[in-house]
Amino acid sequence: MTDSGRGRGTHPTPETTEFDSGAWSQAVASAMGAVTEEQERRDEVVVRQVAARDRRKLLYALGAGLALVLSILWNVIAWNRPVVGLPAEATEAQLRIWVALVVDEVESYRKEHGELPPNLEVLGLPIDGFDYVRDGQEYYVSAEKSGSRLEHVSEGERADLLIGTAFWEAAR
């Protein structure tokens, strides 16, 4: 240890060293400036991160909104399909397919609502060339075009519509 009191484990003090208060205040001011600059830099980083997160949230919301609008438009267009009738020159096979489709729609309506539809317009189906009569829980659908006529009574088999009764008679 030396006479000046500066030895191991002791710190310089204004009494033991030459102390320049101007340099000390300048060093403190410089350190405070560096701390302030670092805090400002960190604040800018946080602001950028928050802005990026907000942009992502906005993009997600816009995407969800666009998906909703597109699905609504799709459904509106799909439900507002034009009502068309049977082709002018319908074959028996085409009549079978059309009547089977109408019967399928009627049965779907019955399953969903618990009753038969009042008419084919409710189902949004082609009306021209079709006859639909309901009688309690039974119904009758027929289609006629180009001299061909096909009828279906609700208690009949729907497979007969597509394959035809000739197939079933030949299978017996």
C-alpha cells in the first residue's frame, strides 16, 4: 500500500485524486446521452414491431372480410340460377334424369322440413314440362316432352327412374 492511501481495494475519491468536476459532469452527460439514445432506438424498434403486428391483423381482417363477401356472392349467384325447362328434344333418358333430380330435391326438402314442398318453384327447379301434385304425404311427378312421358309416384322406387322398369323385368 502506498502513502497516498491508494491501494488495492480502495477507490479513487476527490480527496485522493485530482478531481475535475467539468470532466466528471461531461462524462455523466455523455453517459446519459448514450442511455437516452439507446432507449429511443429501442422505442423505435417497439413502434415498428407494433406497426407490423397491426398491419398483419389488418391484413387478416381484410382477408376474412373478402372471404365472407366472396362466399355470400357465390351463394347469391348459386341460388339465383335461372329457371329453365326441359330441352326441346328430350330423350327418354334425359327425362329419367330430370325426373330423378326433381324427386331427389323433393325428398331432400321433405327430410329437411318434415313436409312436402307446396310446388316446384319453392325448390327453384325447372317448371316447364313438369307436373307436380301432392296428396298428403304422397306426391306425383311427371315430365312430358317430344311425345315422351315419364311419371313417378312417391311410393315407387327411385332406381326405376334411372335404370328403367325393363331392367327390373329382365332381371326377374
